[in-house]
Amino acid sequence: MTPLEILAIEGHQPYAPILHLQHRLVSARHSGSLKTDLILLLQHEPVFTLGHNGGRENLNVTEELLRKRGIQVIQTERGGNITYHGPGQVIAYPIINLRERRLRVTEYVWMLEEVMIQTATTHGITACRNPRNHGIWIGEKKLGSIGIAVRHGITYHGLALNVNLSLEPFTWISPCGLSGLVMTSLQESGARNITCQDVMETMTRHMQVIFDASLVYVHRMAEDSLLQDLQIF
């Protein structure tokens, strides 16, 4: 089977360059210049992103407030509606060739949910699926979200698991386009003194089992150097 590498990227990353990196990796994977599947594991700087199922109608604060806070709103190609990313939330962006792995999209989404459920369980938090909405939940509160895109049979975008972030920005939107939806985090749910580094390490272990990942290493983010390391020119 095609190798799968997990790349844990240090620091809080701006959204747009990581989105651009995903596009380049998908193109490289499709062309064959990238011969491995990848999972990018990271945290973002504060940003609201829009999926193709929704728009700014679910943003409940003014553009002026966002400018003062330095928070961008970025349109993306992923599924789903509006969501928030920021420090204290672990993001995983798998670049996976579903055809080579003989995975259906429904199976792939189940695996992303399972990674988050097992990660939460390891930190003492019981979460579950909701048959009406993708992601993972604790009762009526949402702990982790999924929004994916597939191009040429290759995935990008992915999952976001709330660890210890400020939940206030979620109150400025209708998360996932669902009015009244309340978000939670591992910390709020009882995982005391938890860090994103803890969760990245735990999530990596579960990804190795669920996705049969073969290599893990940490990379200091610089797109060109990363592409060179992966021998994509």
C-alpha cells in the first residue's frame, strides 16, 4: 500500500498559505511527483472559513469587529458551512488517494471521526457520532468538526478538534450553519491541563493505527523547503 506520512507542523499557521500548500500537494499527488499520502497536523491563526454549503449569512458580527480582531473570512472548496479555526484547536489535513486505498468517501469520513473519538477517549472524554451531522459530539455540544474536499480522487481539508481554545468566536457565527449549535472543547469537557502538543501526539498514534501511517516527523513550516524535502519541485 502507498506509504502515509504524518507531518506535524510547528507554530500557529496562517490559513491561506496552508490552503495553497494543500492545493500544490493534491496536484503533485495527482501528477505522480508526490508518491506518498500525507497528513498535515497543525494549528491555525484565528480565521473563519466558509464551505460551499454556506456563506456570510451565518456570520453574526460586523466586518469592523473582525478587522479589529485581525480575523479573516476565507471562502474554501470544502463541504459544510462556516466554522472557526484558531490556536488551541488541532487540525488534520489528509492528502490521501482514495482510489489507491480503495476507500469510499463515507468510509474515509468515518475514519476521521474515529480518530477524533479515540483521541478524546485517550484524554478521558467520551464523544460520539451524530447520525444527522458529521463530526463528533458530547451530548448536544459539538467537539470536533469535519469538512472535506476531493479532487481527482484525492482528499484535502479534513478535521478540527477543539482542545483548549477560546470558544467565544463560535458565538459570533452559526457553526456549521446550525442555529443554536453550541461548541465545546476537551478542556471545557473535563480534560484539565491539556495541551495541543498532547493531543497531536495522541492523534498521531491513533492515525498510525486507523490509517496505517508509516512515518511521523515534525517540520518547521516553510512551503518551499517542505516541498523540497518531499522531492516536489
